[in-house]
Amino acid sequence: MIKKCLLFLLLLFALGSVNAVDIDYSNPTDVNIDGTDYHVFALINESGDYKVTVDFENNTLSSNDSVLIIKDTENVVLDCNNMFFSTNTTNSPYIIYAYNSSNITVKNLNANWSSDTIFVKDVNEFTLENSEIISEGYSIELQESYGTKILENTFNTMTYDGSIVFDDTIENSTISGNTINMVSTVTVANGIYADEAIINSTIEDNEISINSTVGTAYGIRACWDNITNSTIENNVIDLYSADNNAYGIYSVYNITNNVISGNNITANATEDAYGICSYNEDITNVTIEDNVFDLSSDSETYCIYAGDYIYNTSMAENNITANGYDGSYVIYTDNEDLIGSKIKNNEITIISKEGDAYCIYPFAIISSVISGNTITAYGEDCACGIYACGADLVNSTIESNLFNISSNTEDSECIYTDYNIVNTIISGNTFISESNGYYSYCIYACDNLENSTISENNITVDACEDAYGIYAEDEDMVNTKILGNNIILNSSDNCAYGIFAYKYMENSTISGNNITADSYGEALGIYACQYDMVNITIENNIIDLYAYSYDGYYPNAYGIFAENNIENSAILGNNITAESNENDTYGMDLDYIENSTISINTITVKAYNDTYGMDLYDVLNTTVFENTLTGEYYTSLGIYGNYNKIFNNKIFNNTNDEEEFYSMPYLYSSVCVKGDYNIISSNVLHDAWAYGHIDVYGNNNTISSNTVDYSIYLEGNNATISSNVLHNDKYGDAHMGVYGNNNTISSNTVDDHIWTCGQYTLISSNTVINASRDYAIDPNGYPDLGINAYATIFNNTIRASTIGILLDNCCEDYSNITQNTIYADDYPIIIGDNITGCNIYLNNFIYTGNSSNISEIMPNTTVNNSLVSPFEIEYKYNGNNYSNILGNYWSDYSGTDADSNGIGDTPYLYGCDYERTYGEEYYDIEYLENDTAPLIDMWNGNEIGNYVAPTTPSSSHSSSGGRSYDSDISDEIESKVIKNFVSSAAVIYGNEIDQKFAEELRERIQNANGYKISGNAVIVGGPNANGFAKEYNDQFEMPISNDYPGENKGIIQVLKVQDNTGKIVQSYTIVYIAGSDRLGTQAALEYFKTLDELPEGPIMVEWTENGPKVVE
């Protein structure tokens, strides 16, 4: 069996040897092809295997001589057997001419030929393999031949313009594993050339080296048509053009549906150098990955160039180096767009020694992803990472890239668009932008930044002139989120802007960013320049700014700066540090604010000149609360506007330099509010020199529960100033000044004094700690105009003073002074000799020094004032009830009370003999007045005797507002404002059920039976059980009955009342908490404990299984 097999193999070998026909050059013949006669040494016109067995060398060939012609046949294999073909004739024709055939293979050709070597025409499935050709013409030229394979050949082409040349289209072909070396002395040199298109072909593993001494060098070229549905991979292309351009892969029109992968392209040109070029049209649906590009040019370099669009193309894992003397570009479209493409994980380094360096430079970028790239660009002029040069960056994602962009003389830009950035995500990138000559930008939209998210980026911007982090230059920032970015800015000669919108900011969030800026110009963290900021949230940002002065220029630093309208916005939880070594600093400088919230911000400001924690101008319906402002020298919260709420803020000035303080007398921390219907509540102002103060200018303002270490000053009408603590340990000179009409000053604690100028002022339930310098309370009218005060001074406590209440002939006339307790060294009260019409009764006047000598005062100095009540008053004394005209308690009264009714039997002769100079005015007051019903003991609410001093509120600069409410107030009440009000009020109940409810507000409560209003009140329970509630029920907007508001429902409502009894004019606030039944009252009470402040209108509440619920 083995012998039979061996015989069979030998037979097959013999048959094969027989089929391989040796080429015989000894019988030349003439052949006509397309009308041209060729003299051919060997003609193959039949199928079969052919073999060259001898070298061919002939230096006398004519122009119509051809060595081998394959014609009109198929299935031919020509093995040139490494035989050597050579000629040096300049007009010699081809070694091989294949014509009108199919499935032709030529292999193992070894030639040194002085002209075109192989010509293939009308041949499908032609293969050239394993050949080595030195040629001064084309190594191989093909016409109308498809399905070609050119494999593992070496081509050395000298002086001519092409190596592998298709005179029409490379189609369904494979060109693989070839080595092409060209030295060209003509105007064009082509490694692999299609005169028309390259279609459905594979060009791989080739090495192409071209040195064009006078013309343009092309590695792979589709001259007049497209490259389509092809694979170009793992080629090494090395080009040099000494006098023109160099193109690695070139199509005059489209490059479509291709894979270009793993290539190593080096192009060096005296003119422009290109990696991949679609000269006039598009690059579409192409994968460009794992390539290495090394481009250099004495002019400009372009790595990937499209004359029109780049569509749906993936450019990934490429390593790109480009050095264009006049300009360098990596991805470039000539005035058209980059659409639906992915640019991922590329390593890009570009340099331009005398021009611009732009990495990604289309007209617009649309629906694309740019991710994971490392981009380094240096330009002598401009340098840019991503530049949409004529339109928008839209619907795209730019993430996890590293940009290092620098310019020597012009601008540097990481991301820059000539128009808009829209619907784009820019996230997780590291940006470094540096300009040594001009501006430096990280993210720049010339027009709008819209519907985009910029998040978690690390941004470093260094500029000679202006430095910009995120910038919408000419238009708006709309529906955009800027989140969690770290922005570091430095300008060595101008301004630094962290986040900047030139016109509108709208429906956007700026949150969690860290912005650091140093500049020798203005330093701005967040800046809205020209128009509105609407529906904006700016929260939890850290902003650290320093503005340096230079050459007589004194710049400011602004944490958050808006020059026009701010509407429906929230600025929350930001930490801002701003410093200027020569001029002003602003934590926030905001204009035209409406329906907004500014809260929980921490601001530290320091400047050689003025420091403004917040400067808020033209403010309406805005809440400013729980902000902490700390400054060096001058720290302020300035608000100019109406219907605002300013509460729980802390304003500190940490200056401890005594020399600085006296050289700059305006060092202080302050709140300045200008406008109407504002609420300034629970703020803390502390100054190292005890000069913190609140200044308010406007009408119908409320100033409550603030802790201030120097002063509160008001100019305006119809204001309420209540429950404030004005105290400092350094000087003890904290005080209050109020100028205007119909103002209420109640439940405040003041170190030194309360001064007012105006009409119908109510000064009630205040505590003055120690007015040692002068007076404690001075209720002036308008002395320059001769207008009297008509003030009410009620239930105040002056713990120590030189003079208690001062009526020093400044139109304090017709004032009611009642139920005050006054301790004074000199005079508990001074009544000027021109004062008239005052009612002064039920006061406790305690001399802590010696009583004044009034023996020399003439009796006729008594004027028309009263030291007794204008009506009988019901009171208690030693457990008994009385009704009498009552005067005042005088600590130096020595009379008797024979009938034991608490009233002295003899009048008390009050007198004062007082001189002083105040400014240019000299006062010499002598006054005598009889108190005909002096009290034997101190007045205590509704009884004589058993006096209990009120609780003095404490102050704390480390707390949000200082405690200014009594100790028996329920801890279940959440708001300090509500606690302060309940502390100032009598809590009135009617039956045992309502008594238990009332005890949930405070321990000290009062039965409604026989109660007459004498101060603020809280009514608990409805009119059926509570007589005091019944008295006022119909005056409330929603009277309570068994039927209204209904089962399990209650109402919270507030009523302002005025007591005009006799000559006393007193204003009180009544809070009514009641329901149609027990559960209704309980619902209203429980909800009242949760309020931040007294409601402006009624609140209806229903008791449910889950507790109280507001009824809309």
C-alpha cells in the first residue's frame, strides 16, 4: 500500500512538472493590442503555469518592445523564479503587459527597469506577489482591472511620480505587505495611487517611503474620487516633500465607510503636511484608530482634514504629534461640521513655532463624544484644544480629557466656540490654559451656554491679561448646570473671572465649585454682567479671591457679582473669601433682586479700603438668612429694597489693631437696609472694636431678635424694633436711635440708651442695662419744626442710669410714660420746663444716688403735665382689690399709707434742676410737679408690691441670635422670633382644656376671667370658654364658632389693636389660636409651634391621624 501511494505522488509531481511551461524568449512575435503593435519576446495566451528560467537583459529595446504579454486568457500563473530583468533604455516598454484576461498571478519578479515595469489592463483578479522591482517609472500600472492583489513586493521607484498606480479605480483589491521606496524628482510622487476611487479594498501592512525633492508626496491617494468601504491598516508611511505638501492618506472627495487603523504616518513638508485628507468633501462613517501620526511642516500641519464634514467617525487610540511652523491642526474641517463622531483616548501633541495650534477645529461640533484624550498644544500665536470656529458645540459630550494648552503671544483656549455651547456635557476633564501674551480661557462660548452640564472638571487658567474659567461672552447662560468644578485662575496683568455670563443667567445651577483667583486686576468668582439672573441656584461653592494693585491701578475683588436683575434665585451655602491689598472687596455685590433667597453663606472679606460682606441693591421680597460675614476693618451687609427678610445672619469684624482702628474711624461690621417692608431678624453683629450696627432707612420695616454690639439706627415710619440685644463687654455703649413716626420699639435689651425723634413712637418692654454716660430713653419730637412727640413709653426697665427718661424740651410733649421701672443715680426722669401734656404714672422711679436738692426751685415752675393716671385703675394691694387714681412709685418717698390702699397719704414733690450743653445747645431746666397719688411700693403689672424683675436676655456672638426670651418658654417652639413674641405676651386661657394647651407655650399663663389688655397677648381657645377671646372674636378676619372653621379644624390669626384709653396711646399684638372643637384648637396650637414668624394672614389647620395639616 505504501509503495502505491509513493508511486501516485511521483506521478502527480511529474504531471506538475510537465504543466509548468518554461518561458522561451527565442521566438519573438508581434501582437496588436488596441491598435498598437507590440514586438513581444514571449506571448502567453493560454491558461496554465509558466516559469521563467533565464535572466532577461537587453539594453537595445525599442518603444514597442515588450518582454512578456499575457493576453486574452485566464487562470495563468507566471513564476518569474527570481530571474533578473533589466534594461537601461529610456524608452523601453513593459516587462509584463497583461491584457483582457482574468485570474492572472505574477510572482517572484526581480527587475531593474528604466521605465514602467508592469502594465495591467482589463484584467480582473490580477495578483503580483513576492517581487522586487527597481523602476524609473511605475512599478505597476493598472487600468480597468478589479480584484487586484499586490502582495509582499518591494518597489523602489526612482525619479518618477508613482509606484503602484491605478489609472482609474482600485476596487475589490488587496495591497498588502509591500515595501515602497520612492525618490521623486517630478512634481508629484504617489506611493499607492488611484486616478479615481478606492472602493471595497484592503491596503495593509505596507511600508511606503517617499522623498519628493521638488513636488508633493502622497502615501495613499484617490486622486479624483472617493475612498469607500475600504480598510487601510498597519501601514508605515514616511513622506518628505522638499518643495510642496505631503499627504499620508488622500482623497479629493469623500472618505466613507472605511477602517483606517494601526498605521504609522510620518509627513514632513516645506509646505503643508497632512495625515488623512478628504480634500474637498466629507469623512463619513470611518474608524480611525491606533494610528501614529508624526507631522512636521515649514507651513501648516493637518492630521485629519475634511474639506466639508466629518460624520459618524470614530477617532480613537491614536498617537498624534504635529509641528507646523505657521500653524498646526489635528482634526480640521474647512468651514463645515464635526457630526456624530467619537474622538477617544488619543495622545495629541501639537506645536506651532510662529502660528496657531488648534487640536480639534471644525466649523461646528454636533452630537459627538470627545473622551479620554490627552491634548497638548503650544502656539506662538493662539493655542486651542477644541474650537468650533464658526458655529455651535451642541449635543456633545467632552469628558475625562487632559488639556494642556499654552500660547506665547496671543490667546490660549481649552474649549472655544464662536457661537453657542448647547445640550453638551463637559465633565471630568483636566484643563490647563496658559497665555504669556494675552487672554486665557478654559471654556468659552462667544454667545450662549445653554442646556449644558459642566461638572467635576479641574481647571487651571494662567494669563498675562484676563483669565476666564467658564465664560459666555456676548449672550446668556441658560438651563445649564455647573457642578463640582475646581477652577484656579491667575492673571499677571489684568482680571480673573471664575464663571462669567455677559448677559443673562437663567434656569441654571452653579453648585459645589471651588474657585480660586489671583489677579493684578479685578478678581471675580461668579459674574453676571449686563442683564438678568433668573431662576438661578448658586450653592455650596468655595470662592477664594485676591486682587493685587499695581502701577496706580487699585482693583476690587467680588465673590458673586450681578449688575442687573436677580429673580426667583437662591444663593445658598457658599464659602467666599475675598481680599484686595489696595481697594474694596465684596463677598456679594448684587443689584435688582426679587423673590430670591440668600442664605447660609460664609463670607470673609479683607481689604485696604472698604469691605462689603454683602451689598444688595434694589431688593424686593427676598430672604437673607443664616449668613456669616467676617471681615477685616469694615464688614457690612447692605440691602436696598422692599419686602425682604433678613434674619439669622452673623456679621463679624476681626480687626484688633488699635492703630488701624483710630486711623480708620469707619471700621465696623454692619447691616444697612434701605427700603420698605423689610424684616431684619435674629442676626448677629460683632466687631472687635464693638462697633457693629444695623442701619435701616425706610418704612414699615421690622427689626427683631438681632444681637448687635454697638447700635441699631432707623430712619423711617411704621417700623417694629423688637427683641434685639444691643450689648458689648468692651465699652458697654450699645444703643438705639430711631427717627420717624409710628414706630414700635419693644422687648429690646440695650446697654446704654434709646433715642427717638418723631411722632407716635411706642417704646415698650425694653431693658436698658446701664446708661451711665447720660440718659436711658429720650423720646424727642421734631424740635426744629415744633412738632410734638405723642410717644408712649411703657413697661421698660432701666437697670442703671445717670438719667432714666429724658424729656429735655425737645418736643417730647403729650407723651404717655407708664409702668416703667427706672434705676438712676441722678434723675429717674427729667421733665423739661417747656414740656406739656405728658401723662406719667405707674412708673417705679428708684434713686440709686442721692436725691437731688430741689429747694431752690421756684414753685411756679410746674407745667401742664400729670404724674397720676387720668382714670381709676383696678389693682391689688396686700391681697385686696382696689380701684383708684394712681401715681408713681418714688424710692425716696417717705410718706405714710394710713388706709393701707397702697397710695401715700401725702403728695410726692418731684423736682429736677438740670444743666447741660449738648453740641451748641445749652439746657438749664428747673421743674416742680406734685404726684398726688404716690405708690407705697413698686408697681407690678396689676398690683402694688411683689415686684419681680424681668429676665434680662443674654447675648452671644457665637450663636445665631442670642437668647432674648424668657426661660419658661416651651422648647417645642422652633423659631426664635415666635419664642420672643410669646415671651413678650400674656398667654390667656378660658377653661381647663385650654389651660393645658396654653401651658404648652409657656409656664406662666393667665386666666381670661377679668383680664384687661395691657400688652401683647396670645389667646388659646375660642369665645365660648374664653371671655377675652369673646371680646375680640369679631375683630379677627375669621371669627371662631362651633360651626366655623368646622370639625377638627382651627385657625391661627393675628390682630393689631390700639388702646386709646385716656391720654395713653398704646399698640399691642394679639395672636388668636382657636378651633371649633378641642382637636381644632390642638391642631392650630401644634402648627403655631412650627412657624418661623407671625403669619400675615389667617392659617387654617386640621387635625388628622398624622397630626396637624394646613387646609389650602
